[in-house]
Amino acid sequence: MKFLFDLFPVILFFGIFKWGEGHTDAAQAFVSQYLSGFVSGGVVTAAQAPIILATAVAIVATLVQIGYLLSRRKKVDPMLWVSLIIITVFGGATIYFHNDAFIKWKPTVLYWCFAAALLGSQLIMKKNLIRTMMEKQMALPEPIWAKVGFAWSAFFIFMGLLNLYVAFNFSLNTWVNFKLFGGMGLMFAFVIGQSLFLSKHIKEPK
């Protein structure tokens, strides 16, 4: 359930973009009526409308996520706050300048923030965030925890670079598909591969 909750803005972004692509006139009319005040010049073409509408919905969805957690008096993960800032800044720039280049950078910046947080905590603060999250579920030798932390950092750096490659070398439609299915598929593959690696090193309880 938490996995779907975390993916909520991405799924909505994908769904609204696909709907907008199939209903460009309706998407343009909606954006012109409700979002023209946030757009430079106040005019959006039919081709620009789907990505602008999807971006606006993703921003609102992230706000709803945080609002829901706060209303339930649950802790808001720090990276969710970071995600809100990034989607608001880069998504807002896409809406204002009606230029999809900004929103294409958003996943990369978020991935690299994850990597920076992991590396910074491990190298500077001497605290392994992956261990903090997972040590209640498994016991591993200290050197293995270090490898796991560096592996996740490398994975996020790689994902950031791959996102830029797909975003600026393929069509917008291809990038939107990759953002959901490609990113999710690679994440699953990485987790499975890591699980196989860790299974060899898990300490048996005494």
C-alpha cells in the first residue's frame, strides 16, 4: 500500500498525460480556463496542454499526499518534502514557460538528492541510512551494510543519468512511459538483485 501511495503523483501524471494526448482540445480548454494565469503569455497550444496539465496535477497530488499524512498526524518523510520542493520548482517552471524541459529534469534532481543524502550521511556523518531503515528486518556484517549504502547511491546516480538520456534523446511520450514503467521496472530489478546478494550474508539469529 505504501508503494502505491508513494507512486500516487507519478501514476496520476502518467494517466493525465495520456488522457491529454488523446483529448488535446479538451486538455487545452481546461488549461486555458484554469491555468492560464500561471502561464507566461496566458496562451498554451494543444501540443503543450497535456504535459502542462499532467504537471499541475502531479504538484497537487504531492500536496495532497503531505496534507493527508499531516491530517492523520503521521510523520512526513523528509524526502517527500524534498520531492514537493522539486516538483513545485521544476513543475512550476514547466507550467510558466510552457516548456517540458524543466519537468524532465525533476526525476534526475530527485534521484541525485537521494544519492547525495546517502553518500553524505555515510561518508561525512558516518551514518548508514539504508541500515537505519533495514536493520530491524535483517542483520548484516558492517562491511556489507557499507556496500549496500554505496550500491543504492550508485543506482540513484545511474537512474538520474538514464532519465536525462531518455528525456532528451527520445519523444516526450517515450519519456513519460519510461518515467513510470522504466523507472519502476529498474527499481524492482535492482531490489531483486540486491536481495539475492544479501541472502548470502544475512546473519542467523543466535
